[in-house]
Amino acid sequence: MMLLLNGHIAEAVASGLRLDGTDAFGLHEWREGQYRTASDDEILRAAAEDNRVLVTHDMGIQDLLRQWAQAGQHHSGVIFINSRTISQTEIGQLLRALRIVVREQGDIEWRDGSAFLRRPPEE
């Protein structure tokens, strides 16, 4: 599973995932940062070109996914993070939760799939 972390996710999360061997990049560093100010549509299209699952707090992308489904447009998967489950400031929780997803679902085909990230169990 290759991940693309949306711009509002701390770069430390991508770095931590890479330490584990996961192919993960934040939007600020992926493709030399050229998608930092791109629209959600452009980001999803580019992520699909690289077969990257987008990780995001942006719930508005759900509407875009519905539009794409109606139009027959494919994407490479989206993992949504509900801020009430894991806030943007909870870097350690987010990192642990994504590690679990990669370990348990990293070999699954995510094309056109989406899921909500669960809060990891307390250690």
C-alpha cells in the first residue's frame, strides 16, 4: 500500500511510516510539492496515476468521490480521518492507526474504495 497524506497532515506521520518501510509521502514533498495548492480533483487524479491511497481529514472529498463514481471515474482509494476520532494534532495516534491499516489491509486492492480510520487501541 502506497500512501499520499493530504497537506494538513504533519510530515512526521509520513516520515514515521517510511521508517517502517511503508511507501508514504506528504503532499508537501510528493512530486516536489507541485500539488500543494492543487484542487482535490487534481490530487485524486495524480494519486491514482501513482496508485496511492489518499489519507485525509477533508470530508468534502466524499462528494467528489460520489461524482466520480457516477461518471465512471476511478481513484486509488481514500482513507478518511474524522477529526473527532483522531485530531490533526494527535500525530502519534494517527501514525499508530495508519500502521495498523497498512499491516492489516496493505495487501488489499483499494481501487475505488474508501474507509474511515479508527482510533488505535491504547498501548
